[in-house]
Amino acid sequence: MTYVLLLLGLAILVLGAELLVRGAVTLAEAARISPLVIGLTVVAFGTSAPELAVSSVSSLKGDAAIALGNVVGSNIFNVLLILGVSAVIVPLSVSSQLVRFDVPIMIAASVVVWLAASDGTVQRWEGGGMLVAFLLYTGWLIRAGRKEPQPNDSQTDFAVPPVSWRKWIGNLVMLLIGLGLLVVGADLLVDSATVIARQFGVNDLVIGLTIVAAGTSLPELATSIVAAIRGQRDIAVGNIVGSNVFNLLMVLATAAVVAADGVPVANSVLWFDLAVMLGVAVLCWPIFLSHAVVSRAEGIVMLLLYLFYNGLLIGGVMQSQWVSTAKNYLVFAAMPLVLVAVSYIAWKQHRRESPRDVT
């Protein structure tokens, strides 16, 4: 029955996120917000709402390890698996705004979280500071999006048909129902995942890094794959970047604020899981910069890194002797080598294309 409740919780989370995104997107369009900003904010934040619900409920119940594992695991899952799978399906072109502004924000947010966790706890006041930073970032996006000129639309900011008050109310109700389903689904998921973890002797952190993280990232997975197939680059890539920023500055921050003593961070998590999350965020910049495309080969590298990372998590649960050495190899050798190699390729490509840009 516990497994049934786990699957039911995942299904309710996905349904809640779908209703939330549909209602929010329609309301955002009616408010004349840029399509790119909708992808970076409404869609990205909407698909990350399950993480917010799960982490908040976990913290309130005293399971801060699930809250932390959910955020860290989701960010790694988003980039290495979702972006990797999407790029393997079809190479993804990347918006220049993402390279110039949003990816550096994601990297900066990852650094801030790592520094906040370096003393062993993400304190409540640190969570409050991250929430303020998130509000400033979102406000800037909306402000910039509303100023952004649209093609073939000189009379108004956006060519969006007027929305009747009935549709406004209908979409608002849809949004609220979606939020309610997210809370119910999160409660089922957290309770059942915790029971299963303890039955198999798996600690809460690992279950948060794997099952819960993958489950709450299903909306991002579906959104990015569909967007990649349809050629909607701003949704496919922007959804991942926006979701990761949301996870760090909103989800983890909220978990820290609502927890009685903040979110504790073990030293092993700081130097492995959080380090991998930071490395993955940094890796995005040269990958996005090279050709302004995420190629199939780069997507395959991401998938291999994700499989290696999860193999280490499973090996740790099985208490394999080689895990400690392999973790050090991944953090201090494999990922730095991949980062240097990708950065070199991006630099060479930038130099090759610079003369063309001048002419």
C-alpha cells in the first residue's frame, strides 16, 4: 500500500503542476508578459512547484534531509538528465539572454547556497536573504519582459486577445486547485518515501536525492522534452535554468525559513552532492556558449555523468568500499576535466566565430 501511495502522490503532483502551469500561463499572457519571461518564470516556477511543496512539508515535519536532498537532487536531475535527454532528441539552440544573464544567476545562486551550507546549516536568516534575492530576480525578469519589443506589434506591448472576467476567474480557480493538489501530493510522497527508505535501510537524504528528486522533476522532464520536440528553445532550456534558480532561492530558502533550526547539511553532502550540483551549474555556461547550442554529444556526456553520480549513490547505500574513492574522483578529477575540456572547446569556437561577427 505504501508503494501505491507513493505512485498516487507522484500522479497528484504532476496533475497539480499541470493545472498550475496552465492557469498561470493564461493569466501571465493576459497580463501581457513576454513569452520568454513566461518560460523562465511561470512555466519554470510552476513545474518546480512540486519541489516547493515537498520540501516545505518535509521541513515542517522535521525531515530536513529530504528537503535538502530534493533540491540538490532535482537540480542535478534537471541539467544532467532532462537537458541531456532533450539534447539527445534534438540539439537545443540557446538564447543569448540565457548565456549572458540567467545562467550566471544560476551559478551565483549555487555558490551562495554552497557558502550558506559551509558552516553545516542553512540558517533561517540566510533563507530569508535568498527569498529576497529571488523576488528581486523575478521582478527584474517581469520588468524586462514587459519592456521587450515584440515583432509585428507596434500598437501594443503584446498581441494577446483580451481575456474575459470569467476566464480570469476560471484560470485563477485552476491555479488554486493545482496548488491544493501539490500540497496533497507532496504529503503523500514524503510520507510514503520516508517509510520505504527506512524499510530498506536507506537514509532520508539518499531517498530525497533519488526517488523524491526524480518524482518532483517529472513536470520539468515532460515540459522540456515536448518543448525540444516542438523546437521551442526558450521553454526547453529556459525551463531548466529557471527551475534551478527557483529550487535554490525559493524552495531551499523556504525550507530553511519554516524549519525550526534551519536545514542541517552534513560535511559529506557539502563536499559531494552540493559540490556536484555547483559543478553542474558551472558546466552549463561553456556548454551553452559553444555554438549557442547544446549538441547531442554534450547531451550524452551529461547523461553519462548522471549515471555515474547515481551509481555512487547506490554504491553508498550498499556500503561498497570503492565509493569514497570514486566520489573524490568525480568531484576533484572527472568533473573538472570535463569542465576544462568543454570550456576549451567553447573558447576555440568563440575565437573561430568572432571574425564572422565583426564582418
